[in-house]
Amino acid sequence: MPTIELAKTAGFCFGVQRAVDTVYTVLEQEQKKPTEEQRSIYTYGPIVHNESVVGNLQKLGVRVLETEEDLRKLTGGIVVIRAHGVPASIYTLLQEKGVEIVDASCPFVQKIQRLVHDHTSKGEKTFVVGNPEHPEIIGIMGWADGDVSAIPNIDAANALPDGNGTPVIVVAQTTYNIDKFKVIVDILGQRGYYVNAINTICNATFERQTEAKALAKRSDAMIVVGGSNSSNTKKLFEICREQCPNTQ
């Protein structure tokens, strides 16, 4: 009989659970009002990268807005900012539209947004390690007030021009692979940058990646359950497959 072991840290992290709970709270508050006073509820992008959760919320009437053009068409209602956060310009746009903003951005993501804003405002060159097409990175870079660039992977770090002693601040996407982040930081130093690396990878992410790696090492097969478009899921799959080729 095969033994099935469930990771102790399986499930949503604090930031994601907080965002989902926030939407349900807003729904409950609106549903208590007379029908004619109830407002439409939207999220800017899916509240989390989990098809099941988003589908359930849509059944309850929560609409997902995908583009800035969608936001510009709003004439009222409530927009919940998802866990990944958004650029500063989105807050300005929603305020100009007179829409109520409920901010469910993960506090750890907001910390990175502040770091990028503060350091770039001082004229410090800043690198954000992560996928530049991911909503979290788009949001983080949208708070910069100066020189900011994304480094998606090790190859991109190796392709950078020589630093020649340039001081740089380095932060990371909250879900980035911790081992690869360390490699990229080392590469930047080797390429002549004077590096001030701030490890902004979420502790929950670190715990899940560490446990997944250990579990995969001692397992004959691994199954990673999560949204197909989730950065967290992709990173966990990648880590598990390195230790256990029979990972699905």
C-alpha cells in the first residue's frame, strides 16, 4: 500500500487568504443592503491565481476586470485590489473615477513597493528579480520613481553589462526561488555591481519551497496541486521535479 504524505504547509499563504476573505467580506456587506443600494463588486485581475476560487466568486456576482480600459469604463462600484498589488497609477485612476477602493494587496508585496519607491526616489539603481510579465512585478515596478529593471532569471543576470562598481539595490518577487535568487545576487557581484540585496521572498514561500524540496527528495512521486497560471505553483513544481523526476 503506497504511503501518501501531505505537506504541512499546503494551502493558501497569509496574503492570498487575506485577499480572498476580503472579497467575501465586501460581498457580505453589500448583500445586507437593500437591493437597490447594492453596488457592483469587481477585482482588478483575478483576486488570486486559482481558477476554482475565481469561479466561485464570479458565481456570486464578482466581476474580474482585466485592463486599464475596463477600469476607465467604470461609473461606480467597488474595486478590490488583488493580493499581487498594482502600480501606483491604478490608485490614481480609480480615485479619479470615484470608485471605492478596497486594498487587498499582500502586506509583503506592499513592503517591496515601498522599498522600490524609496530607493529609486533617492536615485539608487534597483533590480527586481522576478518575471516582468507577472502582475506582482508589474505592480512593484509601477511604484518606482527612477531607475528600475527586472531580472527574470540567471541567464538575464549573466547578460547584464559590467557594473563597474555601480551600487544597486536588489529585491525579489515574493514567490521567487530562493536558491536562484542567491545565485543571481552572486552573479551581480561578480559582474562588478556593488550589491545591497534585500531578501523579500515571503517566509511562507520559503517554508513551502523548503518543505516541498525535502518531501520530493524522499518520495517516489509528487503531485503539486495549484492554479496552472500561479507563480507559486510553477516554482513548487520546478523545485519538486529537480528532486523527484516523477512530479506532476
